[in-house]
Amino acid sequence: MSELLQYFNSQKQAMTDLLLELIGYETFTTEKDMVDKLGNYMEAQFRQLGASSVTRYPAREVGDMLLAKWHEDAPGAPILFLIHIDTVWPSGTLAERPPHIDDEGRLFGPGAVDMKGGITIVLSTLRGLQALGRMPKRPIWVLMTSDEEVGSIHSEALIKETAQRCGLVLVMEPATKEGALKTWRKGIATYTLSIEGRPSHAGNAPEQGINAISEFAQQVIEIHKLNDLKNGVSVNVTMVNGGSAGNVIPAHLEAFIDTRMMTVAQQAKLEAALADRPVFIPGAKVSIKLNHTRPPMERNQAAYEQAQRIGAKYGVSVREDGSGGGSDGNFTAALGIPTLDGLGPQGDGLHALHEHVVLNSLPTRCTLVAGILLDWEF
């Protein structure tokens, strides 16, 4: 067993206590005052850990963001941690579901794995390296955001601007249920399809109307043909709203479209196909608007293989998998920056009532992250 792994195994209880403390902060994304309480705690933690600077980025609608830096004047490209402190659980959830540890060593609690566990690993790794006198003299940055659970609408520009100055991004989202890194993530693009028809009385003069729902029925058949599940492309109409009354030819309809894809090329092809909408019913007007997008996080084999080698050096087995959901790593990978995701703890139940962290995964993840900070080569 490596010295690092032995040390972090000895710190498992301290990590568990830290995770429980973090879960105790309720941080529903839109409850800014609550989120800022954890932000203030995190700023104090960064300063106690000897950060050479901590910059606060005020936000009006969500919690403030923080960028902490260590050894910022040291040579070499920075290694950037991406963490988010917001969760999907509103205030009061903690009282309904207080954290507890079961007989299998799993810590249950709202926000435990997404991503209070990842934050625990960042703080514990930095604390451990300092305690061992092995904090590397290289630039290490931690960007803490507060709106990941709503698509990083407020932080996307800051994430991109910060990451462009870095050589490696470590995304502290949870590992897979089996404990693997996430070396790829599907891209996400959502659209709103709008159809305008013409109202008319459904009994007296149906021929004078232009039925927006009938137009949509033909549109959705064509949109469904864009699916290519074998190659990782999915296109789904997930919400529909149309019509005004039971006896009126519907004059308006809006539909929400969710698309997922593996590669940037697939995303471009989908966008072009969706933009080129035929009209089936004369007189109907069809338009489509792109709402939000996260580009795909395509697999970086070199980064994964280096992480695997570092893990082996310190006695940690590293495996890989991927995810159909997005993270802030999608943004950084699309910029061409090597990105490793899923460096948080093993667990399950993201956004679910059984959300939990496997406590035995905390020391191994800290060991891997510490090894990356010590040995990563650009």
C-alpha cells in the first residue's frame, strides 16, 4: 500500500465528518442566501488551506462564485478543479431526510454525492498533501460555482474563461455507481418548436382553420427519424403545449425537444437537420429555436491513460465509463483542454431519495487526486 493511500485511509473518519458538515448546509440553487452561507464557509476553508488568493465573483440570482489559487506564480499550466456547491434539494429537505450511515458504510443525505462528496475530496486532498509536506509547487486552482444544477447559465462564461488558462481540468462530479471515471459525456442541446396555425370553430367551420396540432403530429414523426441510438444520438419531444379550447381548431403549439449526442460532428448535423423544417399543412408556420447547449465531452484517451498510470503507482485501480448527462466538463473539453470527470466519490442516487456516498471510496479518490496533482505531466 502506498504512503498516500495509507495516509488517506487513516483520515476516513475526518473525511466523513467533513462530508456530514457540508451536507448540513442546504444549498438549493435559487436560494441565494443559503448557498452563500456555504460559499462563505468555502472561502474560509480555502484561506485556511493557504490559498495565495481567493477571488469572489458576485452573482445576483444565484450564489457568488469563488476562484482560489495556490502557487499561482509557479511555472507551468494550472490544474483546475471544478466544483459546484448548489444542489437540487430545497430548504427543509434536511429535516425530512437527515443524513445517516447504514451498515454497508454508505452515507445517505441530500446533496451527499452531488456534489458535497466531491468537495470533501478536494478539501481533504489539499489538507492531506499539506500535512504530509508534499503540496506540489505548481499552480493549483479551484473554481467553485453555484448554478450547475440549472445548466450553469450564470457561470458558463467564467468556467470557460478560467479553464482556457489551464492545462488540465478535474471535474469533481461523482464517479459512476461502480466507481469509474467519466471519460466521456454526451452533449445536450434543447430546442423549442413553435407552430402557428389559424383558429376556427371545430364544428361550424373546421375547414377555415389551420390545425397546429395536426402539423405537429407530422413534424414529430420526421423529428423521431433523427434518432440514431446505436451511435449515441437521441432526439425526443419531451413536452407539448397546444390548443385553447375543446371546440376550437388549435392555432398555436409549442414543443420542447431534448437532443443528446456523442460528438461535436453529430451535434452540428442534428442542429442543421432540426433547423430545416418542412411545412406539411399549407398556411402553417413552423419555427425552431435553440434554447441551451452543452457540447459533447469527447473521450481523451491520453488523459485517461495517464490517470490510470498514476493510480497504479499509488495503489488505486482506475476504470472508465461515461454518462448521458452533462456537466461543466462538457464546456472545458470542448475547448480542447484535457478534462477528467467523475473524480468525486463512488455512490448512487443523484437527485433521488436514495442519494448516498460509499465512504470507503473517499480515501482512494483522495489518493488518486493527490497523485494527479503530484505527477501529472503536460
